[in-house]
Amino acid sequence: MIILLLPGIGVASTQLPSTGEHVADDRLLRQAVARYFELTDAISVKPIKKRVGSLINRKLKQNNSGVRQLHYDTVKAVVDEEVNLLSEDAYFFEIYYQAYIKHFSLEDMQEINRFFASEAGKKFISTRSALHKDVSTSTVKMIHHLVDRIAPKVQLSLAKSGVQVSLD
């Protein structure tokens, strides 16, 4: 808060502008970001649970194969319960919200939400997994093609320097 002494008026106070392009009402921005998450299902705790469980399993090295399944099942159950509690407490929303308001204004979020509420936006959401798979498959093929194309040139360049290598 800033306190101002104004001649002839007295004391006035004003709030510093909030984040997100100086949105005066943080509540509206929170609602817009929450609507985005609702429309897009952008906050997914499933990969978070998987990663947390994997990291805990690494920390709890279990060498007894007879106990291993119980160990993994226990980790999964506890991680599921704890992450679900955090999710209910809006823990993830607050983390994502703070990231989004660094990059998007209220107007941006409203425009983004209009898109995701449109037929094209709904189609994007419903096809994003298949789209991601297609792009990933194409990218892997492209990378292998580039390796096949570039590796012989690297081999030739090394040979000119006196280094002999073979390609698989």
C-alpha cells in the first residue's frame, strides 16, 4: 500500500498494482485461470503422483523381491492419498496460478478461455493426446533420419583429422 499526502485533500492511500498486467481485481484473474484449468484439464495430478512415487521408490531401495510389490503398492497408496489431499487444498492451483499470471493478463486468460470453450478449442482438447503421439512419432523418425544423414559426414570429418570410427 502507498500512502500519499495530497495538497488540499489530505491523506489518500492506493494499492500497488497486482501481478498479471496490473489487474485491479485478483479475484477475476483467479476465476479466469480456474476456468482455463476447468476447460483444459491442465492440472493433472496423475503424472505428479507417478513422478513422486518413482522418486520415493528410488530413495527407499528395496532389494527383497518378496517385499518389493508390497513396497510399491504402499508407496502408491500413500502418494495417492497425500497428493489428493494437496489437490483438494488448491495446492497445485496456487503453484500453476502464480506461473500463469506472470505471463498472462486477465484479458489474455479470458481470450484463451473463449478459444477453449469454442468448438475448435474443445476439438483441440479432445485430440491433444493423439496429436502429441503423432508429433512424437514423427519427431523420432525425423531424428533417426537426421542421424543417418549426418553421421557419415561426422565420420568423414573425423577421418580427415586422422580419427577412424565405424558407424553401427
